Amino acid sequence: MLGDKEVLQQAIPQVLQKNLPSKEVLLDMKETHLTCTDRSSKLELFEHHYPEISCVGRYGQPDYTIFAFCVADSPETPHSTGFCCVALRASTIKECEEIVCRIATGFKHTEWFV
């Protein structure tokens, strides 16, 4: 899968069709990276630095609360496809929009670190 914004509208339904069990998570967006933690177990699910994120956007569904971003697969990933899509659901449309904007801003602020 390529990591540009055009893939999000295809990648999000692919992620949703996997019917993975839902988890309540905390998404902590820091200055240089974001961290996702399972709310109940406090286990860190992933951490990505903004320059690893190739695109971010909202899913064009009626409620507009699903957003996603593509990140480069790690070299240790077997059968690497290049990029993977992380899809999450926000509580509200406004929260979803704010998260997408903050990730985009984080990427913009850290692009010079690469």
C-alpha cells in the first residue's frame, strides 16, 4: 500500500472490515510524536513520530468521526508492504477534526527534524 492521502478512503474500509475488537484508547499528541495507550490496561499500543506519518485524514462517512493515518512499516515487519493504516474513532466530529489538524500540525513542525 502506498502512503499518500488517496489511499485513506480505501484503507479505512479495509481496516474496518477486519472487525477487530474495539478498544477505548488515549491518544497523546506531543510535540514530536503521538502515543496511543489502551485506556483500561494502560498498555502502550503504539508510538509514532510525526515524520513517520505520510498522510492523515477523516473518513467520508456521515458521522465523520473516523480518522486514519498511514505510517511506514517497520523494517522488522514480516512481509512489509511499505505502509500501514491506523484507523481510530473520535467521540465527536469536532474532536475528530481537531485530532487530524493536530497530527498535520505536528508533522509540519517536525518535518525539519528528518
